[in-house]
Amino acid sequence: MFKKILKSYDYSIIIVMVMLIIFGLVMVYSASMVWAVQRYNYESDYFFQRQKLHIILSMFAFIFIAFVPYKILKSNKVLIPMVILSLVGLGGLFVFGHVSGNALSWFKVGASSLQPSEFVKLCVIIYLSAVYAKKQTYINEFNKGVVPPLVYLALVLVFVAIQPDVGTAAIIFLIASTIILSSGMSYRNIFKLGGFGLMISIPFILLVKDQLFSSVRLGRISAFQDPFLDEQGFGWQLANSYIALGTGGIKGLGLGQSVQKLGYLPESHTDFIMAVIAEELGIFGVTFVLLCLSYIVLRGILIGIRCKDPFGSLLAIGISSMIGIQSFINLGGISGVIPLTGVPLPFVSYGGSSLLQLCISMGILVNISMFVNYEQNYKGKDSKERPVESRSFITKKYIFRK
């Protein structure tokens, strides 16, 4: 039986993830060498060595989670402590938090730091997936089945937005919207929920209007329209990102040969690492990253579609949407498609909290795929159990919704 379980894992998605992480490590080294020496007076391989430690820790977490049955995550013994810890973690930032990048988003102890909002993304996915899966029998009862789970979501969004970290708040909101759209509730309730959300968002916007409409954010919006009008001010990041993207061409300047990373492009190893990839490796490097990310997202959605368990299906869709949405916001920001936000590129950018959370999420995703493959290939053959239904939860509740 153990051999059959091992055969049921989706190794293609694991291989693509590992390839992307190793590629990201190489690019972190290339993009951070000058930055480490110039700004922090560190050794040139400082961020490279720290990212190696992040990868080792994250891979151990991935392997462990991949062998833990995902269904235990929907039990109250897991959900209740998870919800409490996530809210305590976000609230604790306002007492013990550390400011970085103009946002109170970090706990810092010595040289190590932790960003709670990264893990809250996964908490929101697990919570909403579990609750809406349990409420399937009355999913269209608005007051009973739709609204109650959103109280936790609203608290999380308020805590994250007032840090202020509007980019992460937007990602969490979009992830939650994807899960809600896939939960099987009627379109009538979805439109009703949209109107309800619009009503309660007005006082929220008034609460955080100083952060939303600060001079920095208005400057970023102005730079988004034309960064070269204020090239030495708010347009500095995007203007240099454009230069890096345009300089690389088809083949790129060569690995390690980026000019923009020499102090011109801020955060070249985190938010703007794709600009360095484009400059050094050209369209080939960019295509490699896009193909890997696309494969992970599309494969995750396919796992969700094939899964017969409502919880597993919503969980897979939520994790896939998180990776896809975060990738779009990062790439859209550095290319000028959307205003810039401080969002790392999944699996590639430097950062311990982001990588650890992503590897934990991928561990859950491949565990779901293992159960799906095992049910399809072996369940019913090894026992007298009735074979599983041919249609997945998503196709019955979403694609073929009446």
C-alpha cells in the first residue's frame, strides 16, 4: 500500500517547484551581490547563504506536510487554534512589530524576521475552504451559509490594511473571492454578497483613508501613468525596471552582467528580481519562469477539478489562485500593467517567510493530488468500497451550477 501511495504523488509539480526554487537561488545570488555590499556592508554572498538556509527549512516543511493527510486541517482542533493564532499574530505586530518598507509587517529577533501576513494567506484559504465545504447542504442560505465565515476574513483584511500593506490585503481578498466563487453558492447570493461587501467597505475605506491616499501611494499611481515624468522620485523604481526589461532583449546580457542591479534598481533580489532575470537572461529566462509558474497554477487547478472532496477541491483552488494572483501582481507591477506593490515573486524572490509558506502550501497541494490519484487508480480495486463518483466537486457545484 505504501508503494501505491508513493506512486500516487504528482512528481511533475514537485520537479517544477524545485527547478524554480533552485533557479531563484541562483538569481538571488546574482541580483543581491552588489546590494549586500553597498547598502548593508555584508559579504557579497550574504543573501545567497541566507536563502540557502530558507530553502533547506522550507523543503523539510514541504516533505513533512506532503505526508500529512490534508483532511485533518478541517477539524476544529486545527481550525480554531489556527484562526486565533493568525489574529493574535497580526494584532501583535502593533505592539512588538518591526517597520520595514514603510509597513509594520514584521516580527524581528536579531537577524531573523517573520512576516505573519504570509502565513495568514494560507490560514484564510484553509478556513474558508473548510467552512464552505461543511456548509454545502445550506450553502445558499445567505445569513447562515454565506456570511458567517466572512467575519474572520474582514478582521484579517482590516489588520493587514492598516499596517499598511495594501498589496497583501488585495491578494487575500482576491484569494477569498476565488474560493467563494468556487464554493457552489448561487449567483444571486454572490451578487448579494458583492453589494453587502460594497456597503461595509465604505466605513473601512474611511478608516484607512490616510494610508490608502497617502502621498506615497498617490505618487506611485502618478508614476504608474508615466514613471519618466518623475524619474528621480516616485518613478525611480518603475523607470529602472523598464530599462532592465528593455535592455535584456532576446538573449540577455549574460548571467551576472546586469547593470541595473548596481544600485539603480531597488530591492533587485526581492520585488524586482524578474527585471534582473530579463536583463541578464533575456526572453529565455523570463519564459522559463512564466512556464514554471503557469504549470504549477494550472496543475493545481486541475487537481481541484478532479478532487471529489469539497474541502480538498476548494483548498487546491485556493492555493493555486494564491500563487497565480501573487505572480500577476508582482509581474504586473514591474512591467507597469498595474501600480507597484511590495509583493515578492513566488519561489524566486528572496525571503524566508514567503518561501516557507509557499512550500507548506505546495505540500498540502501534492497531498491532495496523492489522494485524488490514489482514489482513481487503486480505491475500489483493493477493497470492496464503492468506486468514487466520476464528476468532481467543482464540476458539479461550479461548472454545472444551475
